[in-house]
Amino acid sequence: MTLQDAKVGTRVTVRRINGEGAYKRRIMDMGITKGSEIHIRKVAPLGDPVEITVRGYELSLRKADAACVDVDPVTA
């Protein structure tokens, strides 16, 4: 499952970031790294952007960027 597919209100853990070079580095610089927990806060009506909380701050990601982040659901 990718971050783009996650439902609003769920928590997920980053499994892997797809992409190469500067693109992957840009996503990692935002705090989205392997093992980090992400809360899906909102999705815009047309699906772009996705608003998430990661490492204590809010971040908006484009749909294309969210599709490059593989995640696993957090089980309570």
C-alpha cells in the first residue's frame, strides 16, 4: 500500500521510499524516512494534496509524492 492509498484518520509506518537521487532525498528531508509513523489528517476533494502529520508537524504532499512512499498500517 502507498501513502496515497491510506484512508483519512489512519496511522501508517513508512516501509520504503521509491525514487532515486534528489527526488528521494527531498522526501526524506521532509522527515518521511523508513520507520517513521504518519497520521493521515485530510485529503483534498480531488485527492491532491494529502495533509499528514509526521514527526510532530503538519505537511502537505502532492499525490505523486505520496504514491512513492510504501507504508504499512499501524495496528494498535
